[in-house]
Amino acid sequence: MKKILLLNPPSEKILQRDFICSSSSKADYYWPPIDLVVLSGILKEYNLSVIDAIIDKKSEGDILNFINKNKPEFIISLVSSIDFENETKLFSKVKTSHPDIKLIVIGDIAFFEKERVIQNRDIDAILLDFSSKEILEYIDNPKNKKIKDMCYKIKDKTIFNNLQQKKTFSYGKANLNLFNLKKYSVPYSIHNSLAPILMNYGCPYNCSFCSSGRIGYKLREINEIKKEILDFKKKGFKEIFIRDFNFTTNRKFVKEFCEFMISNKINMLWSCEGRIDNVDEEILLLMKKAGCYLIFFGVEVGSQKKMDYFQKNIDMKQIINFFKFCKKIKIKTLASFVLALPDDTKEDILRTINFSKRIGADYASFNLYVPRYGSILREILIKNKKLKKDNKFDSSTEFNNFTNLSDEEIQKLHKYAIFSFYLRPTYLIKKLIEIKTISQFNNHFLNGFKLFKNILE
């Protein structure tokens, strides 16, 4: 049986390489990389190992020692636009000692810069779709010239047979025993061990500042999801972490999932990401009844003009109404915002900050703009010669300034956004009253402490 290592490489930062994206944790949270979770299901028939060097604090030496001892034939590693230079240094050391290992990579830079990444002498292949079972074909025969969803080398020739345009995908059941789940968390989670799951892949929308809509979109087979949920219940999980970019996209799918949760009395809490224009009162009530306790909504900006300009295309009145309704039925909300988008004024940023408090979100994430790999807006900035093609930034700690404000002004506004949202006395009292478990208290305290510590440094 072939040996395969699924690897999340070490980094000096708490670097979240996940779902063809990369950023560092703003606080103390770190969720399971869904790419590796999905692959643990697809590759279950092989002798599989997982090293998440970030969560388990493994060093480069630890990884090299593991490889020397266990001698995997394939390594499937996450990579990032943020830390690619250091990642490739590790790959070089691996291949120097073990030249016959096939090294396959997944990540934002690998997907959107595949022509450049595949030229690296130590990288044998790029897996462009981690939910694709074409990886099985490659592992069984790396010299097969007809494998799709991958970019790979056969001797001196590079093969790329395009991505498949499938409407559904399947990965069986993830092998969660390979992951140290008690070490992972999300900032708002209630319990200390989350069951990660993917129900749809990619995103059908094309917001100009985001790259999620450019990797394709497909649904997972609902019957397979039901079986995995029943397995979660059997194993004693109390909380599910749905990692979809947009769980609420397909109304029929959401209804069937919720009705399954209710009729089978699953009694597990779950959180998800959604879009305001995908929900209504009926579907939100059904989600609440099925165990949904929090929805992450990408609100992004505080004006309709900016919303339309960046192709988010959501009505601001809808946002206000549905945040209000979520509060009424006791579904918590996390609103994500982007500050200092290209051509933003101080008034634009303040309007967004004020809107974050006006809508009554339970949590808010304020991100300074970074031109993400693969996004339409990044390509426009490169075309207009406002950005160099190889610029790389960590969206959690760095930003690009395409405004008329100084960097110092933007940083002050960012701090103001966080302090003015989270340090309201009424907000703090409310959060303390709402805490249900010791795990939730610890999670809130540690993430809050780390968030403010990072801001003040």
C-alpha cells in the first residue's frame, strides 16, 4: 500500500493555508485546513499520514525526521503566496535526501500562478482541485498523460489537461482521526472539538476583491453528507464547522440538509458562511431549528455605491433587515468588512465602521485591503500598473494602500474600527451573559486578548 503524507508546512506565523487562500490568524484561532480534510477521505485506501506543522508546532527538522523514518512515496503539501519562498526551501531539502518522492502542492499561488510554480525543480505536480478524485489516477500512475484537474511533469514535459466542469463532488468520509481536532478552534465556537465538513466547493459569485468565484463551483452529494453527519453524531461531536465559502447558495440543498437534521434529531450546533441575498425569513427559521447558531456574512462595505462598484451586488436594506431578523430568532452573526479598498476616502471607511455597529452584528472582522491572488481587482491594478505582478502580502497583517490617505491614517482607522466595535460596555456585558461553556469563555478570552495585543504592538 502506497504511503502518502498530507502536509501543512511550518511557518513563523500562525499561517492559515486553507481552501486555495492564505492569511495569518488575527488572534488565537486556527481551523482545520479543509483541503487536507477532504483529501483524507478521497485517499482513505492508502497508508495516509497528516502533519499539520502549524497546529502541532512541528519544525522543519521534525518533518524531515518523519520523512526519513516513514519514507512516504507521495507528499501532498499546502503552499501559500505569503510564505512560498520558505516552503520551497523545505521542499528542496526533502528532494535532496529523497529524490524519488513525488511532491504535489495545493494553494493560492499554485492555482493562480501554476505556470511559474510548476517550473520549480522540486515540485512534481499541482493539484488544482482538492475535491477531485483525479488525484487517485496520478498516484496510481504519475505517467498517465490524461489526468485532469492537475498540472504535472512527465520527464521534461508539463501536462495540463484543464479543469473538469462537474456539478457535484464526493469524498466519502474524512478520516478525522488523523487530525488533532481539540487543538483547532474558530473565534466564536462553543465547544472545544469541531467536526469540519465541506458541502459545496468554490463560489458562483464574482466579487472583484475576492478570488473564490474563480475556482469553480459544485455541490457535494447530499446523501453522502447525511452519512457523514450521522457518523459525527455517533462519534460524539457537539459542533459542526461548515467550511463552505457560501453554504446558503442553493436553497433546495439547504432545505434538505436542515430537514434531515431536524427529522433525525441530530441535535448538533453548527455555523456557516452565507450571503444576505440567498436567505429569507423562512430559510433562516429552518436553519435555526436545525441547529445553526451563527452565520458569517460578508458585508464588506458601508455604502450601496461601493457595494455595487466592487460587484458585491447586495441591497443595504436587506443587510439591515436580515441582521435584525437573525437577532430576533437568536442566530448570531459575524460580519466581515474590508477597509481601505482602492480609492476609499476617510468618509468611506468611517461609513463602513459605523455600519458595522448599526446592523447589530454579534462579531465583526475588519480586514485591510490586500489584492488577493486570482481576484479581478488584483488583475485590474496590475494592468493599470498600480501593482507589481509578484507582490505578495498577508491580508491579516499587511495591506496595500491605493487610497489618498497615509498608511498611518489607515492603521489608526483600523484600530478605531476594532476598539469602537468590541469595547462598547453594552457589547461586553452582553457577551459575558451569553457565554454557555467554559470552552466558549476560554475561546473568547484568548482570542480577544490576542487580537488587542496584536493591534497594540
